Amino acid sequence: MRLSETLKKFLGRQLTVMLIPHNAIRPIRLNFSITFLLLAVLGWTGLTVWSGFIASRHVDYWRARTDEAMLRTKMWYFSRELNQSREYLDRVKETEIALQNLLNMKTRKAIVESDHAMGGPTPVDRKDLLGVMGMRRQALSMDDMNTELKSVQQSGTEVMSNFGEISQYIQQQHTIYRTTPRDWPVLGRLTSLFGRRHSPFDSEEGEFHPGIDIANALGTPVHSTADGVVTLASWQGGYGRLVVIDHGHGFKTYYAHNSKLLVKAGDHVVRGQVISYMGTSGRSTGYHLHYEVWQNGKVVNPLKFVKASEEN
């Protein structure tokens, strides 16, 4: 009971605050109890806390609005970049198809009637087109963005794979071109053709001539007609001094009746390289080169390859 009376007495005490101006105005006296002071402090504290809470909510709201605006801007930017990437990939695909058609040497009819000529817009493309036509084009949603990214990644992978195949095809064709006999092996006069002929050693008998004969002066340079590896370079009976080159892809060439050989077995040679000099060694009636072309184990007419090179 004594404590409550003491507390009541303390709260009931009066406080006086005097304001004394620096002029002739009378001093101002303010009287209030400790209870009023405590209530004022508590009210001010509550008002401050409530104001801070309201202010923080407004700050969070505007911060969220700002973040949303930034996110929309970023989404619009990425949408635009994604569309540009798709447009670039489409151009690359057009180039890829053109290259494939060119390398395969397809006719226009074959291209038009191809069973693989398919395509069409994606659902995102249709939605984007509707937005453009309705003058309300917007940035892609996250789901649309993920769909488009997967589409771009898949298209990029396919393009790289197709260009890898094209590169491999070009490399293969280049190798075939370099290893296919072309051009004349030596300058001179064509004195004997491929096929049946009268024997130069017995005019009454016929024989099969497995190559062509090209005549010129002693020591005329003889050239390899394609890239390859020398498999034989030595004296071989009626062939005389003979060079045999394996070009791969089923092709071999023979160069006979030479006066001097400039290569040996195992040497790598390239088209146009001088491999020997013309002579009349072996079964021969004069200075000339006997030239043979073998394809897949069978001797063929060398003029077919020489004329093909002249047409190209």
C-alpha cells in the first residue's frame, strides 16, 4: 500500500518549465505533471514507430516497382537480342542450305521437290506476330524466354554439326581432286592411243596397248599427274625405268621408258612434281613416255582424265 501511494505521489508531481525571452516580453511558465510527460513521451514514441513503419512500407513498395521496371527493361533487351540471334541463325541456315545444294550439285527441280523441305513458325513466333499486328508488342515471358533459348541452342548445335559435315565434305572433295590423275604427264606428241593397235615390233600382229605414248626429246621432264606415294621406282623389263605412284581412292599411275628417275619408293609426291626424265629404256622404239592409269585394279584410258582436266 505504501508503494502505490509513493508511485501515485510521484506521478502527481508538477513540473514547471519557464521560457525567458531576451526582450521585454514576460517569461512564459508551463506547468504539467509527470504523468502527462510520460504519456507525451509514449505517444511520441508510438507515433514515430508507426510513421517509420508506414515509410518503410512505401520504400519497399517503390523499391519493388523500380526492380520490376528494371526487370522488364532487361527482359525487353534480352528478347530483342534473342530475336536478333534467331535472325542471324536463320541467315546462317540459308547459307548452309545454299552450300549443301551447291556441293551436292542439285538441280532446281530436286531442290524444290525435296522431301526435307519443311519448316514453320514456333508458338512464340505466332504470339509475337499477334502482338505486332495488334500494336502491343511486349517482351517475352520467362517461359517463352526459356523456350526460345532452347530453340536457339538446338539450332546452333545443328548449324555447327551441318557446317562440320560441309567442311568434312569439302576436305574430302579436295583430297579426291588432288589424288585424281589430271593434266598431261609430259609435253610432246601423242604417238599411240589406248586399246588395240598394231605391234611396233611386228606389224602383222595386233596387241592391246594399256596406256598412251607421248614422244619428245631425250631428257624431257616427266610430271606426276596427282598427289600420291611412290610404290616402285626401278628397272622393270619391257617398261624400262618405271615409276609407279599410288594416289589412293583406287588410283595408280605408271610412267615408263625413262632415262633417269628422280624419286624412290616411299617418296611423297604432289601433282606437277618432276619425277623422271624421258628416255627409251626397255621395250621401246624411240624417246617417249608410256603412261598408264589404273582405277580400282583395272587399267583405264588415260585420255579420259586428261580431257576432263582440259574441260575444267
